[in-house]
Amino acid sequence: MAATAKLTLTELRSLYDLPLFDLIGRSRAVYAAHWPDPEVQLCSLLSIKTGGCSEDCSYCAQSSHYNTELQPERLMEKERVLEAARVAKAEGATRFCMGAAWKGVKGGDAKLDAVCGIVAGVAELGMEVCVTLGSLDAEAARRLKAAGVTAYNHNLDTSPEFYPEIVSTHTFDDRLRTIGEAQRAGMAVCSGGIIGMGETVTDRLRMLEVLAGLDPLPESVPVNVITPIPGTPLGDKAEPVDIFELVRLIAVARITFPKAKVRLSAGRTRLSREGQALCFYAGANAIFFGSKLLTAPNPEANDDLKLLRDLGFKPQAPYTDVPVPGGVGAAA
Ligand code: SAM
Ligand code: DTB
Ligand code: SF4
């Protein structure tokens, strides 16, 4: 099947509603055409500045609006971050993603100097560097790119219509503006969302529709399953996500973004090995790797390596030269 960019909501819905194996047949054809090797990218996550965030994202352990068990921590020292990145690389990660619980960063912020120093150090290790720091202005984006960031993670999280139900301290358009700044600065964009927050299937597909309108397309599309955090508004309201709904969304994401890493993200501790296998079969080709996400647990590295081995996948090989973004996820 040819690459299909900018599918409309109606087209996404007709794909989504196909009999499951017909949908997977379509997504596998796209997958095979663009990703001939059975590889999964391993990306390790590190929270370099934890908790105390001014934003009220209703799923998040790190928001200061809610009483979660989390202990806030200041920005980590560069050496400690580099130690973690070296361990991640030795374990097989080719991408290192650092998160900070900030509303955002501006070009003149002192904290940006520190983050740029950390980014440059991780880039020297020969890994893709991803950061997720909240909103960016043009100058912050330019400086992060110059320091060596490969990809900026900024999730749309859900549809524009549902977004105000989960966050009130910034808007969906703010998210789009930051993605624009990251793209104008030449960083690849990692953007996806969360399922299980009470949104409808239409909300999930609307999110993909908006992402499909980005130019260039996202280089990575994370699909997170809600991890309920006690103390947050979604701590006891989050709905269990049906595995076939997750698989369908991954398959539609694969068809919509043929060249992107479709990243099976938060929530894997509650998925069976078989469920994860089906997600890979439908088109997921990247995971977060290592026993912790930002604050929440993730499967143990050894268990993931065994799962990939059992399925005949190889972790993506270490880079000799890390590719510089530029059209990686763009439509052919
Ligand atoms: N502060 C930055 C921001 O908002 O973009 C970066 C950190 S934020 C924790 C990164 C993403 O993690 C969120 O956009 C959301 O998609 C995901 N996430 C956070 N908490 C989650 C949870 N409890 N369950 C599933 N995904 C979650
Ligand atoms: C993304 O989409 N998922 C990752 C990464 N991007 C930064 C974060 C998941 C966070 C899960 C909840 C936690 O660890 O607090
Ligand atoms: Fe802050 Fe990001 Fe968590 Fe929202 S998702 S509360 S912006 S750390």
C-alpha cells in the first residue's frame, strides 16, 4: 500500500473499524514496506527534574496541583545524568529521553544553559537525544537544537475537543505552537498521546488527524496507556484499556505515519507479553526501556530483551553516526 499522509478523520475511522485482522493486514503491509528489518528501538527515559510542576495535567504524578506521593527533586547534575545515559547505552538503548517537570523553557532561562550542557554530553555518547521540557520559545528551541537534541517530545495527548477536560493551565494550541517552534529549529518531533482518560475513540483518531497535519510529520508517535497515579484526578477514574483498542490505534498510527517510530509507551507493566506481541505485529517499533519511565514503573530491561528475543526482534543496533533530523518522518 502506498504511504498515506493526511488521512481525514472519516478515513481514519473507516480504517479503525475494519475487522481487526484486515486492519492489521493493512498496517503490516505499510510496516513491511518501510521497515524491512525486525527491529525495535529502545529508548531510556530519565526524569532530570522531578515534580513541582505548575501545570494541572490531570494524569500527571508531577503536577503540584495534586497530592501524589512524589518527592520533588531539583535539576540533576550533569555527571549523574551522563552516568545514567552510559548505563542505558550499555544495556542497548539508542535513544535517551530526558524529561523535566516544567511549564516550559525560554531562551534566556538560566536552567536552559544547564540543560544544553547535559544535552551536549549525552549527544557525545552517540545516542539520539530527546528532551521533553514543556513549552519552548523560538530561542530555546534554537539553543536545544544547537546543543545536539535529535527530537523534542511534546505530546498532543488527546483531541483538541477533549484537551480542556484534562488540562486547564495551558491549551491545545499552546502545544501546537511549541511543536512548531521545535520544527522550525530543525528538531524532529516526538508527539502522541494517552489512551484511557475517558476520551472516545473519535478523540484518539482526531489526535492522529491533527498529528497527520504536521509538516514534517512526527518522527516518533508515542502511544501511552494511562498509568493511574493515586492523588491525581485520573488516579481512580482511569478506565482499563481494552488491548484490541490499543492494537487498533497502533495499526492506524502505523498506516498514518509509515516512517515514524510508533512507540508503545507507558502502561506496558499492565500488558501481557502476548498483548505486547500483538502491538509489535500491528506496527509498533519502539519502546521505553528500563525499569522506570519518568516516575512510574516499566518492565525490567531483561524481561523486555527476552520478549524481543522470543519474538525474533533485534534491538536497534547502536549508532556509529547518529542521524541528524530532517525529513525523517516526512511524507514521501
Ligand atoms: N512536562 C512535559 C510535557 O508536559 O510535555 C514533559 C513530561 S510529561 C510527563 C510527558 C508525557 O508523558 C505526557 O505528555 C503524557 O503523554 C505522558 N504521561 C505523563 N503521565 C502519564 C500517565 N500517568 N500515564 C500515561 N502517560 C503519562
Ligand atoms: C511519552 O509519551 N511517554 C513518556 C515520554 N513520552 C516522556 C513518559 C511516560 C510517563 C509515564 C508516567 C510517569 O512515569 O510518571
Ligand atoms: Fe507538568 Fe508535563 Fe506533568 Fe503536565 S505532563 S503536569 S506539564 S510535567
